[in-house]
Amino acid sequence: MLLSIALLLLLPMVTEAQNNPDLSGRHIREWEQLKYGMFIHFNMNTFAGAEYDTGKMPAESFNPSNPDVDQWIRTARDAGMKYAVLTAKHTGGFCLWDSKVKWKGKEYDYDIASSGYKKDIVALFMESCSKYKIKPALYYCLWDDHNEPVSTKDEYFKLTRDHISELVSNYKGLVELWIDIPSRLTPDQRNELYAIVKTTQPDCLVTCNNGFTDGAVLANFPADITNGERTLPPVSGHNPIRSINGKEYYIPMEVCQTINQKWFWLPGDVTKSVRTLYYWYSETIKRGASFLLDVPPDLSGRIPRDLVERLTELREVIDNPDKLPPLQTLTGYKPVKASSLFEGRVEYLPEYAVDEDPNTRWLAQSSDTMPVLTVDLGAVKQFSTITLMEPYNSHIEAFEIQYLNSEKWKTLYKGTTIGSKFTKQFPAVESTQVRLVITKFKTGENPFNVISFPGMPPPVEGVTLSEFQVY
């Protein structure tokens, strides 16, 4: 209790320091100069085969067959990245370090020391970052299905506080502490955690995940960095000046995105194209934020070769954008509107149907009885070929391709099934807009949906499209 009171008394001085350029400007500017980092999602989720682990796996289940933390950080360095963020604890409550905090009358035992691997991965991560001159950062999730259900809110906050105290005390030189699901805490509790970090490692910046936002808001204060989860800053650029409680703060932004479709490595997941990844990288940097790209190790404890190769290809394009092939279609990266979006999930935006990347997709609400996807070509364009692609199982049973003709939509083609790839040629037409109208479809469960949870039926999906292109 005395420690908590002392930290709370220090908080006004800590937040004032964050706002004082003489005290905080240097390390905030240094963080901004890093620009490009690797998010490393590796935890019990990897072995549970679930994006959101429920904390029921035995600790011994965490047992990578051929782990190589050096390989992770060497890969980040070779990709041109300057910092790395490791998931020290995720939704299942499993800790990648040997935690000594007291919990339920004994030493915390749902951690690496009780696993099938034994070695302190956080310590290995810190050593590798030092070796390869990559700035280290750690991620800690406040959603915890292993510990929260068996504790009161006060008990669980004490565990959280002790864990974070342990991390910032034992692993020095952190450039960032990434706190996920901060809405689990009260404002006073967030203040206390912030004070713990700042009094132990003053140069360590704190990120409290703002979720799917463009950085224009800072939902959880105090924090040093705002962020967008798979969300870019506004086209006009990120404005780092924030007025909070009558004071101005300089709050830079970080955008996090995945190299695959999910955060953790899962069998059957697919990798985004170089074009899509470069778009996210270049737009993030251009709009004044830093880019944190998730690259997950697999069951062996190594980053898979295909992901290493994709990062190498991306590095070549970052170094020389002329190596990126020109767009092949008229619809590629053009403005697009959809009649609906599945659960508002930014992973399934309509833009993903026109990014010339078959490994991304637009997903409509299953309740949308006539999904429509409309692309603005920007000017009058002539086209005579259409390509449509459905990922996973085919759901579309009838559709129409329409184009705008004298302010009226005219049907160009009527079809039935699409499947993995449908291409149709027709006499050339001219228009400024083209749209796809789905008039009949079926629904079905899809375990590859990002909100699939272990032990629960997969979400039901309707119309989804990975490509809608005209030539």
C-alpha cells in the first residue's frame, strides 16, 4: 500500500516530465526516428493454435522444437527494422519470463519456468536485441483468461502491477512498453502503472492500445504513444499535439499490422503480398507515424522461411520503390465503397478487394441481403475484362457486374458462381464507376475469421471477396 501511495504522489511529476521537452523530448524524438519495427507474437497461443488463447493449456505445452531468438532479431535487422516488441504475456496469462511474483500464496507458476522449454525468452530477447543493435520493447496484455476468472478485480490488478514492476525492473533498456486492453483498468490504475514504468525506466515510452483508431484520439491516458491497430493515420497526417486536461502533450503514433492475416502463427494462414505490405509501410511513414509489422515465429520457435523471404522482398522495395511492379488493373487501389462490413472489422475493409492481393479480402455482413461493392475509377476508363476471386469456400450463387452509364447503372454481365477465380471478357465499355452486386449467396462458418475463439463455433460468414478487378 505504501508503494502505491508513493507512486501516485509521484504521478503529477511524471506526467509533467512527459510534457517537458527538456526532460522527455530526447527519447520521444529518438523513438520517432526508429520508424520501423517488428511485432513478435509468440506465446502459448502459438501452441494452442488460437489467436486468443483461453489460458487452459498446461504450462508444459509451451515447448518449441527448435527455438532461435537470435534468428528473430537478425531477421528484423536484415529487414531494416530498428526495434522489436515481444508478447511477454498475452490473453492466456502465460509469461515468457520466470516470474517470481507471489500469486495465490505461492510463486507465479504459469510461466516459462514451468514450461517444456524452461529458458527465459524475455531475457534471450533482450540479449539478442543488444547483440544486433535492435531496440527492445515488451507487450503485456491485461485481458487474461487464466487469472482473471479466479480472482477479484483488486487481486488481478495487484498481479498486473507486480508483473509490470518485475518486467521494467529486471529488463533494462526498454524503448517501449505496449499495454493491451487498457480498458480493463480504472483511470487510477492506469496512472499507477504509468508511474511504475516512468519511475523505474524514465526513457521507456508507454503505449496503451487505442484499438482500431486513426490516432486522432488518445483513449487511455497517461500514455506516451497513440496507435492504430491495422488503421492508418488520416490522409492529412498524424497530428502529435494533444490537449489533455488543459495541457498540451506531444504524442507520436504507431501503426501495427500483420504480415499474415492473424497475429500468431497458425497453420493454413496466408501472407500478404509485397504490394500490400509496402502500401502499409509507405502510407504509415508518409502520414507521420511509425510502422510495427507483426512477424510470428512458428511451432519450432523460428520465423518461417517464407516470411523471412517476404521481408527480404519488402526491404528491396523499401530501399528502391521502383522495384515494385506497376499496377496491372484499372481498379487497383482505387476508392471503393461497400454496402456493409463484417462487424466493422478493419481486417476486412472493401479496399482489400482492389489491392491486387488475393490473400486479403472484403467481408460483408452475413445479414446484408444484397451486398454491393462499388469502385470509382477516377476518370472515364475503357475496360473489357473482369476478374473476381473468392477465398475459402464459395458462397456467391448469383451476381451482376454493372457500370455507370449516363448517371444510370447498366448491367454488363450476369453470372452465377465465382469460386477461387472467375475471369470474363466482353465488348469494351467506358465508365467512371463499376460495381459488383451479389443477388444470391449462402452462408457458412469460417474458422479462419479473426474473431474465431477456441471452443466456440466459428463466425458465420456470407459474401467475401479477395479480388474485384477490371482491365
